Amino acid sequence: MKRMAWHLALSGVMILAVHALGCTAVTPATMVADEIEEQFMTKGQELEDALVRIHEALMASGERTSEQLGNLYDKLVATYERDHRPSKLVFFPEDKTPDPVTPTPDRPDVTPDPDVPEAPTERIDRNIVSRATLTRRGLQVLWRLELDGTGIHSAYLDDGQLYLITNGNRIYCIDQRSGITRWVYTLERRLDTEVGFSPDYLIFSSLDTIHVLDKADGTERWRFETDIKPASQPYGDETRFIFGAWNGDVHGFRFGDIHPHWTFRAGDRVFVRPDYHDGMVYGAADDGNLAIYNAERRLMHESFDLGGRPAGIASTENMLYVGNENFEVTAIHRATLNRRWSFGAGGRVTDGPWLSEDEDALYFTAFRDGLYSVSAMEGDERWFLRGGLKPVARSGNNLLVLREADRISMVDDDTGQVQWSEPIAPFVGVVTNQDNDIISLYTADGRVYAVASGN
């Protein structure tokens, strides 16, 4: 009995001890967990604060970088404007000819230069002429003219007359040497094609209406609507004009008629100006086919595979020259229609060919390559000018050549050697005609200038 009581007492003590130990074991574990959770929350907050500070630092760094870049840009612009020396050819000359202004007490030493025509001082050409610069280059300004202020859409030179089509839908006829405006014609609608010329007339299409103007005074001689869809610059001579069309046809009109005198299919679209000689019409289509049509007998005469899309046609009494996108220019003998020669260029032919006045030299431009000059009879290379685009004027034995980056270079036509090179800025266009000594240039706002050899 005593032993049982002892065992019960011992069991009770053990139970109390286990209970007491159990309680003291759970409490420290809970405290550790709470402490760890608190540490995690503290570290998380610290991490979040660190991320915020990093973000703010990055934003501040970006703003500083942007500000630094802006300051650098402003510095570069200021340096460019201070050090940049634009064209020395005829504009903003380096020897700073004074503005043509009336003397004032503040500027008693400034007198008007009688050789410098007056110009508004806010215009880009206020220092248009520097006799020292021009003399050094052998050039002089002949005249300058302000048109309607809308800018120039296209420009042509024909028989000594400059024809300028403005964005304000006006055609100006200006004598290239004197600068006298002979007449102005107002267009009702935009042009469909480039302007073509005959000895007496100016021909163009405007929204499927063909216009024929008298070159002498700009009066409209004929005007009629047509459904031929003109696509090419028209060819014109004493009695006829010829259009290539969007559907691949070529149409011949006699002056005074409102319907084609004849029509033939050249192939695909005809964007290149057709050629006519001794009753034969030559139509070069976009598919590379050159169709020869006998306009006197009104029947197809022959077809010739050019090998690629044509860029343009030039012709003499006996020869036809065609450049194409297949990197070559081909010379075709008119009488036999045999290929006289082919010249391979360093890129697809995109402009030209042009013939020299004596018809001995041929010039053409290859894309991303340059300007070539070859012998018209044999097709032998005379010279090559990398980056050359087109000949624009002739001065003695030298050619003035328009080049990439809007520069004009004086080139020896015998050797192709560059004599000098100048930027043409702020001009945006040069009227092409390599067979005289005058360069016609125009600005974006439609101001026109003529510069010529002073020799």
C-alpha cells in the first residue's frame, strides 16, 4: 500500500515536471520565431529602402546625363555655328563682303558696293557676292530673281530659256543670260509628266489634259482631255509630239489634233521619253524592251532587248544610246539596229545618258558609284568621277559637275581631274545643261540665281 502511494506520488511529480519542462520549451521557440520574423521584416524594409535609394540615384543620374548631353549638344551647335564656313562659291563669302546698306553715323566706313545688287538683309543671300571669291574661281553672278515664294517643283533649260515650275502652280519662262522674265503661265492642276519641248512649243499633261503653249509668249495654243494616261516626258519636233503611257503604249500626235495619229505597244509602262528619227519611233518600256515603230507605214519594225529597265535615251543622227538598271549603257546603230558597244558600270545606270555638244563624249551616272564619261563612238572610258551625279555647265574645256553631299566641282573634261570643289548650300537645285557656261541654281523658297564663267 505504501509502495503504491509512493509510485503514485512519484508519477505525479514526473507529470508536473514534464508539464513544467514542456511549457518552458515552447515559450523560447515562439520567441525565436517572432525574432526571426521581425529581423526579416527589418531586412525587407532596409532592402526596400535601398531599392528606393538606388532608383532615386538612377533617376538623378539619368537627369544629370540628359542635362550633360543637352549641354554637350548646345556646345557642339555653338561651335559649329562659330566655325562653320558655308559655300565659298558665291554665297556667304569668306572675306565677308559688307551688306549693301546705307551709311549711318554708327558705321561711317560702310558704303554700298555698286556691283552688289540689293537684297533683303533677312534673306540667306545678304552677302551674295564676293568679287575676290568669284575672281578666284573665275565666276560671276549674272542675276538673281524672286518668284512666287512657294518653292520650285521642277526646272528645265531649253534653247537658252529657263523654265521653272513652282509649287504654286506657275510656269516661269526666264531668259537664262539676262534674267528677264518673258512670261508666266498659271496651271489649274498639278502636272502628270515632265515638260517637253519642240522648236516652237512647250508640251505637258495635267490630270489627263494635254496643254501646248507657245514658247514665244506663253499663250495656250491647244488644250484637250485625253484617256491615254501619259507617263513619260513628251518628245516634240516641228510637226508632232509623242507620249509614253502607263499601259505600255506610245502615242503620236500631230499639233492641232486631239486624237493620236498612231499608237503602238512598247511593252510594260513607258516612263522614258520616246525618241523619233527619220520616221522611226523608239519606245523603251519598263520591262527592258525597246520597240521600234515605223510611223510612216504605221507598223511595228523591230524589238530590241535592252537587258534591263531603261534609265534614259540619248541620240545622234546615226546612234541611239540607252542606259539601264543592268549596270550598262548600250549604243545601237540606227540603220542596222546592231549593238555597236556596251559599257559595264559599277552600278545600275540611274541618270543620263547625256551627250556633249560635239557628240563625241557621253556621260551617265551609276547608282552609288559615280559619273562616267565614255567615247560616244567606241564606248571607251574617258574618265570616272566617284560620287559624281551629273554635268551641269561647261566653262571652256572644264565641266561643272554636281556631286554627292551637294557640292559642285570643276572637272577637266579631258582627264576627269577635279580642279576645285565647293558646297552649293543653301541652294537645293541645279538646272542641268552642260553645253553652256551658265549655272542656274535655286533655293527652297523659290529664289533663282545665274552664275557664269567670268573669263
